[in-house]
Amino acid sequence: MSAEGINRFTTNILYKLYSAQDFSGNVAFSGISLYVLLGAINVGLRGRSFDQLSHLLGENFLNLYYDNNWRNSRQGRIWLHLQSSSDSPTNMNSALFFCTNISSEYEQISDFMFRLQKMKSEFTYRDGLTHRINEWIYQRTHGFILKMFDSPILYENMIFIHTMFVGALWLTKFNPELSKKQLFYNNKREALEVMMMNQESHNKIFDLEGYNFRIIFKPFAYDHFFTAIILPRSGFTVKDVLENINLDEMSIYFENSTWKYIDLNLPKFQMSFRTDFVQILINLGVIDLFDRYLSDFREMTDYWMFIESLSQLANIAVDEDGVLIAAATEASVALSQSPRDESYSTKPFMFFIYSSSSKLVLFSSVVSNPNII
């Protein structure tokens, strides 16, 4: 597992999500949140369930249960570094809510490598457990995700949760007095009136010949922390870019960008997006995990269990001050300076949160209509 591997995973999922919508509409999700949650699940699997998920993640935890020195193993060090490499505006948390017995080996490995908090359920009624989990998520996303679960949760289910929160101010804030309504053209080339933020500022620009996109790396007021705004070149669409771009090469794009003083126009937008990953993962070859007769959680528990649901709720708000992002991923496991340039985001674009120190893409979105909340 590497930053490049996680970013490659994110690219794959992003393309599947956008293509499932016929390459239109908005998309927003955190690839690293999904990746870490699946990693915590994978450690508890055996057999084909384990093999299929390991292949998707590009990771193999098989030796952890047979190596007494697993804490100092390469995998142990890498995953521990991943959990501690988040920059200051980023906060990630993982938890498992359960009522059944789980193995002591799984408890130790998941605690060390994924910081997976174990929350044994004390409720025998559904509403109490649902409220407890919603409150846990609410607190760790600073209130930005108000209610992850609407329906009561079965007491006997195990619920894996991973949350990510980003609260970051721009290094150069937009002046609200310069924000005004301007036209934005969606995938169907329909003109939409949106609130557009405007400023002149220094940003890192990736703009090399041979690529059908440009990237604006706009810095936050934190070292090594940027938003990466990917703009298709004239005559190309977001679909065209997704078929060529590799997020695992984001560090290369960043290193080959140069500082420029530009006129930047960026839509002010707020988006809430709930994603169901079950069918997407099945299409990617992770099949047994969702089958009540084939799923194998025997490294974790003696109970026969399968994943009943796997989803993520992602909220993002972009305004003159900065960016707020919260993503909560759940898996319910059931029994059985330079010349001035111009850059206008007036048609569908991609919006990422990128850490140049860890080389990780933390959050991904496609903005086709800034007016849709």
C-alpha cells in the first residue's frame, strides 16, 4: 500500500461513480475514507472474501496473524504512518459498533493499524443504537453530518464507521464583495446562473502540452495543503479527462506545476452526496463479501456474517473563506508570480483536496451543477 496505490483506487472508484450516472451530474466522496474502512474489514476476512478484497485494495494482510513481530512489519509501519500522516486541517476516526464476540487478535491488529475504536453495544433496542452512532459521527465531523442513519439499526449487526473532516481556510481568501452571479454551463451546455467568486492570486498551475486538462493548485493556510481544481481544455469534457488522468500521478502534476499570478473564478457551492458502493464493488470483483452464504469473517468472529450495506455520506461547502468537508463511510455487517493568467471555472470541473506532503488525494468531486445542494 502506498499513496500512489490509494490514489489509483480513488481514480477507479471515481470513474465508476461518474460513469454510473452516464457521465453527468455531481459526484463527491472520500477515497481514503472508503479505503481505510475496507482495510479494517479485510483484516477480519478469510478465504475468497479475503482474496477478492485484497486484490481490489492491492494489499495482503495474510501474514499478520502468523508474524509475532507484525507491529514492526512493513505493513504495520505503513498503515500506522497513514493514520498519522494527515495534515493539521484533517481529522480521521474509525469505530466498530458490535454486540457479538470478536477475536483478541483482530482487536489488537485493527486497533494498531487502523485506530479502530471498539464500541460494544449496550442497547437492546434499535433507536438507542442508531442515536449513539449518529451522535458519534456528528461529534467527529463537527456537526457537519447531522444524521447518517435514518432507519433503526438492528442490534445484532456490526457497524464499521470511518469519518473524515477537513476544515481549511484559503491562504488567500476571496473578497465577498467581488462575488457575483455569472453563467456556468453544465454537461448539456445549458446556461446556469451561479454565484462566482473572483480574485487575483498566486497559485501553482499545471499546464503542459499533451494533456487534455489544466490543474490549479490553490493553497490553503496550512503547509503542503491544496485544493486541486482540474479544468478540461476547450473541446474536452470531464469524461475525457477521467479517461486519461491518473490521480496516482498527482504528485508528478504538482511537481511539474509553476507559480503564476492569475485571475481565478470559482463557483461558490455546497453539495451533499450519498453513495452506495455495493454494486460498484461487486462489479470490481468483490462478490463474496456481500453474499450471506459465501462471506467469511472467521478471522474476526465465529458468527457467519455478510456486508448488508456499504455507503458514504459526503458533504462539502466551498465559499470565500475556505472549504468544509465531512465524509462518513459505513459498512453494516449483518448476521447470515509571473505573467498574469486567467482561469475560469464556467463549465463542469473536478475539485480535489490534496496533501503534497503525504501525496494523498483526500477528497474527490465532480461539479456539474454548483447550484444543486
